[in-house]
Amino acid sequence: MIDYIQEIKKLKKEKNALILAHYYQISEIQDIADYVGDSLGLAQAAAETKADLIVFAGVHFMAETAKILNPNKKVVLPDLDAGCSLAASCPPVDFAKFRVKYPDHIVLSYINCTAGIKELSDVIVTSGNAVQIVESFPKDQKIIFAPDKNLGGYINQITGRNMILWDGTCEVHNQLTTESIIKLKLIHPDAQVVAHPECDGPVLALADMIGSTTAMLKYTEKTNYKKYIVASETGILYQMKKNSPEKEFLVVPKDETCSCNDCPYMKLNTLEKLYLALKIETPSIELSAQVIERAKKPILKMLDISKKMGLI
Ligand code: 13P
Ligand code: SF4
């Protein structure tokens, strides 16, 4: 029987590899990673690494972003099928047709999109900087926002903008209902509701705090409530409980049959697959030099604006 944790630690040293993990990964993967974070933190960690090999425990668009920022390094994803419903909801061919209808608009895209969409974008945003990046443009700047209509709608609401929204959603967050939250609130009236902006408008209207995974985590650490109802993916509860063991965390269930709320793509990664990806350096992310060159510009713009604003 292979001791995956010991073997991963050994291989990591031997190969000068960096393991990046998103908060929605299983707890064992979060524990073995060099860095655990939200999409913004992960993109920044990928941009700054001196490692020779990047193992990305997350989903495809995240590993693709790491590859775009490190074209000369090998980037491996433990399971190549770890996609994202939001990225899949916006095929580049369809988006290109949509975009030409608005020739005087710039395109701001949520990082949860394919390299093909990034190539068609002016600036990339994440849930950790989207509001600030939108606000960095003049009020009369015309903007198309893709692919998440929930995040885009939320930004429109709080900034008073009228961005044109692509009709995409995350299947994990979009399935959460106000009924599930209200039921939990009735049992736990003292609980604070924290929500990821990929949830739909009515769910966000019930939230006491809305933010990226990192922002939600920090909020639960810094505030002094005893209980939190979390409208997001189950994985984030691991760090919340770890960092605030005295507090209680309740995930908004996806339906009556399950008290969990797992992203089926994020949860494809396992310790065994991570070990194999590190050992045999496959499956790796491959992109043409042309795609990398075009997709890199809006990502670098995002990192640049975020740095100037002190967000990273
Ligand atoms: P964060 O950048 O907030 O971690 O979001 C990533 C994601 O995929 C949420 O569904
Ligand atoms: Fe994509 Fe949603 Fe999974 Fe995040 S939780 S990776 S947006 S499907």
C-alpha cells in the first residue's frame, strides 16, 4: 500500500514542484498543498513561483491560467476531466458572435472561463477583485461581463452599472435555494449567512456577507458570531473549521437528500491522482504559443490592477 502523503512530499522535493490547491479540494489535498487559496491567490502564486513543475489541484481553467502564466513550465492537473460548468457555459465560438453585437463595449471576463474566452477579453476578474476592477473603469464605460450572470448581476446591483451579461451559471452555486437557507435560519436564527457571488440574486439577498472563498474565510475568522450558514461549496468549510474551531459552520444543502454541496469537478481530484500526476508528470496542460500570448494579456492586466489597488 503506497503512503501517498509521504510519496508526494518526497517527489515534491526531488522535482522542485509546487502544489497549488483550491479551497474546494478534499481536506487531505488542502493539507499537502504548498498554497491553498481562491482563484486570485492561486493565479498570483502561479505567477510568482520559481518551481520547475506545477501540480494544480483544482479545475481545468485554473491549471490553464497557471500554464498561461508559465509557458515554459509543465503544469499538471490530477484529473483532466476536472472541468467547470461555468467555463463550459460559454463556448468561444458563440461568445465571439455575441461580442460583435456590442462593438463599443470592452469585455471583462470572470477567470472561470476557457483560454479561448480569455483571448477574447480585455481584463480578467475573480470574485476577489471583480467589483474593484469594474469600479476602476469610468461610469460610462460600456462593458460586457462573461460568463457568470449571477456575479455580473451582483456587480451591476452594487455598482449601479448596466453591464451586458452572458447567460452562464455555476451548477453548484446556482442550485442553492432561498428555501434551504430560510429553513436553516429558522433552526439557527443567530447564524450569519455568508455567500459566494456565484449564487443567484434571491440567495444573495439573504446573505449578511458576500465574497470570494478567501473573503468568506477571513470574515468567519474576524467576526465573532457562533454560527455561520455557508452558501458555497463544502470544501471551504474545512479551513473555516480549522481556523475557528470554536465556531459552528453549516453548509447550505443542495437538496433534501444531501446535507453536502460538492462540486463534482473539484472532487474528481484525489490524493492518488495527485501522486500519479506528480510522479509521471501527466496529464499536462498544453496550449499553443498564440493562445498563450493572447490569453496572457488580460490576466496580467488583472494582476497589475489588483497589485495597484493593494488587493494582492
Ligand atoms: P473563488 O475564486 O472565490 O475561490 O471561486 C472559485 C470558484 O470556482 C467558485 O465556484
Ligand atoms: Fe466551476 Fe462551480 Fe465547480 Fe467553481 S464550483 S469550479 S464555478 S462548477
